[in-house]
Amino acid sequence: MEIPTSRKIDSAPPLMPTPSLFDFCRQLLCALMFLYIGPIALYVIASAMIGQKLRRIVEEPFSLITILSRLGAHYMLGLALLQKEEYAEGIKELERALDLGRGANPKSYIVEEIWQELAKAKYLEWEYESSKRSWELQSLKEACESALKEKHLLDICQMEGFLDKATDAHSAELEALERVFSTAAEADTPTDVPDYLCCKITLDIFRDPVISPSGITYERGVILDHLQKVGTFDPITREPLSESQMIPNLAIKEAVQAFLGKHGWAYKMD
């Protein structure tokens, strides 16, 4: 059945509005600011623009600015949000910037800089949540100890002639309580990061792991830098190796993300 012409016009999707000269200039200026003015100046501007302009830039799907300037917009917006202590949103913006940076050039200085800021933000977020959990655990522990003390006094009154037995039972209950709360606090207690989650060259926890044909996993930026500056060979096995042979180690990447999700202290940079 033929559809009337008027119906076709009514049901047609709205056309994407053509960017105005003002929008083009605004986007171009933002790109130039990121490329030439430098991070510090743009960070100050980003803080002032946080509520409107930077958000519009990073959300425009058909933006005229380059991938590098989009990276810069996400990065600076993330820093501005962190400055306002909006950690969750700030971390999301830094993660977007990191993904863009890795796609453009995994070993560039900006990728390392973004990771440093992201790790710092993740650590601060963990530190805040950890302090909150520790306070809650300590309050609960003190309440339990107080309840056990009252129970012990009641047992002494009711078990005349069996004081030693009541005291031993109370001591055992306190020891059990200590074990329970120690176990609960383990996730927030810094320890050593498992070796399999660390790069063989830097000994740091993986960020973007890739695996070589020999089965050894390296940090992407580190191994690419080695191949470019030292030689096209595996630094451990000494076998010939090229950049095209390195593939993402998704299993290790997921394991790292799971570990960091439970142990935020591991984000702390030396």
C-alpha cells in the first residue's frame, strides 16, 4: 500500500542541525587550547566551564574537534569534577580519556599522565570508603564487646562457684569476635600484589596487559617502548618479537580489574 506523501514527511526523523559558526569556533578554540595552551591553563578554564560547555563538547556525537581534543576535554572535565570532589563522575571521565588515549597512542606521555590521575582518584575514593568502613566496623566491634562484657557479668552472678569457667568462656568469645572483625578488615589491609598481575619489566600492577607469542605478559606501553628503543626481541626470552605479535591479554586485564575492585589500596603509586 502506498503511503501518502504527507505521512512520509510527518514520520521522517528530524534532521541533524547544522553546526553554527559559533559552535565550530568554540570547538576549534577548545582544541587549540588543549594543543597549545597546555594542561594547566585549560584545567582552570575547565573548572569554570564544568557545568555547561565541556559537558556539551564531550557529549556531541558528531563533533568537529579531533580525537585528541576530545581526549583533552574528557581529561580536563575529569580533573575539574575531582576538584569538586565528585569522584564517581570524575573517574568516569578520566576512564573515557584513557580509552581514547590508548586507542590513539598507547605509549604516549598523555596516557601515562591520565593513568596517574585516574589511579590517584581511585585511591582517594578507596581511602574515603575504607575509612568509612573501618569506622563502622570499629563501632560495631565496640558494641559487641560491650554486649559480651554485660553477658560475662551476668554469667558471673548466675554461676557462683564457676568463676573460672565463666572467665574462660568470655575470653573465647572475645577471641572469636576478634577473628571475625580481622577477617572483615582484610580487604582494606594493604599486602603484596600477586606476581601474575604485575609486569615482568616494571614490576607494577598491569594497566593494559598484552601477551607475546612466548606466553609472557607485559605492560603494553613498556614493551612497545622496548621494541622501539632497544630492539625487536622479547626482553626475557630474547626471541624475535614485533609489535604486531603482541595481543591484549584480556584474562589478566579482567583479573587486575577484579583485584583492584576489591583492593583499592593497590592503586597507590609509589
